[in-house]
Amino acid sequence: RKEVEQDPGPFNVPEGATVAFNCTYSNSASQSFFWYRQDCRKEPKLLMSVYSSGNEDGRFTAQLNRASQYISLLIRDSKLSDSATYLCVVKYGGSQGNLIFGKGTKLSVKP
Amino acid sequence: NAGVTQTPKFRILKIGQSMTLQCTQDMNHNYMYWYRQDPGMGLKLIYYSVGAGITDKGEVPNGYNVSRSTTEDFPLRLELAAPSQTSVYFCASSYSATGATEAFFGQGTRLTVV
């Protein structure tokens, strides 16, 4: 069974804090990895792809560990606007191209 | 650029009624998907399509049907609504099924079956 596991949280942090989320996936054949952001009652939107060498986009850093089958997202200098649910997403290749979503980790950044 | 458009945004159905959730995209994407999201749960794939005329079942297809007569449109049909189908439905599309290609989502349809 293909699964993606995340800590549901919530993570309650003050503004300016650094927060990290982890995600594990069960199928070693996974090919692509993403973090999506979902605001309350809104659709998911791509935050960033996750590359094998790790990648950074401003205050956000994503890491992939294929040997241990986990993905991480680090948010530095948290802003109030970062409050959302962060979805870990794994894509399996082939004609199906299915995206497997984790249940999400809820982040709440407080003043 | 509208992206992925879903209609309606909200709907209340009685048990046994039927309805079609509409989804259209203007990005010329070959791949389209229907997901449902229950409270506190991840998105579950209902059906997907790799191109016009081709559809296939996802993880939770029972109670639903789809068609893909054009590249742009991918409607989802509920024939006999049941309370278990109360959920938020998201349509998505992507350029490719492989590689790190982004999936774009519609704004969702909130369906309640009573």
C-alpha cells in the first residue's frame, strides 16, 4: 500500500520561530516529491518541489532522504501568513502518475 | 488565465439524487484528476484521465463515474448520492504524469448529502 505519513500537529509557534515538518513514505519506487500548502477551506497549491540534493526557496528549505524514505520542510523566521496546512506529496511514475497526499501538518503562527 | 475551474462551489443533495460536478481547464493539460478530501484526511484519488477519451479508476471510485470527451473538460458524475459522499471534491490537472510537474487544483466543490 502506498502511504505518506505526517504528524498532523498542530504546530503552534511564535512569529520569527523556526519550525520543521517531517514526512515518511512507504514506497521506495516514489519518483517525485513535493510540499503543497493548503489554506483553510481552499485548494492545495504547490509550495515547492523537493530535490535529491535539497533545495531552498527563501525562508523554506526542503530535504529528501531516499535511504530513510523521508522528506522534511524547514520554515525559518515564521510569518503569520505561513499559518496553513502543509501537505507532503509523493508521485509515483508510469502512466498513472498518481499523486499520493499525506493528511497534512497544521501550522499556526502566533503574534 | 483561469486555470482549473470547478462548478458548483457548494451543493446539498438528498440521498439518491444525482449530480454532475463540472471541471474545466484552459492550460491544455493532458492529465486530469478528481480527488475527494474528508475532514482531517488527505486527498484520495477518485478517477483520473491521461487524455481525451481515456479514464481510469483511482483509489476510491465506487459511486462515481467520469468522462473525458475533450482535453478541457473532466466532469464527475454521482448517480445515487449517499451520505458517505459528503466531502470536498477537488479537480486537478497537470502537464505530465511524470517528473516534478506541478498539479493545479480547482477551488473545490463542497458537497453535503442529507
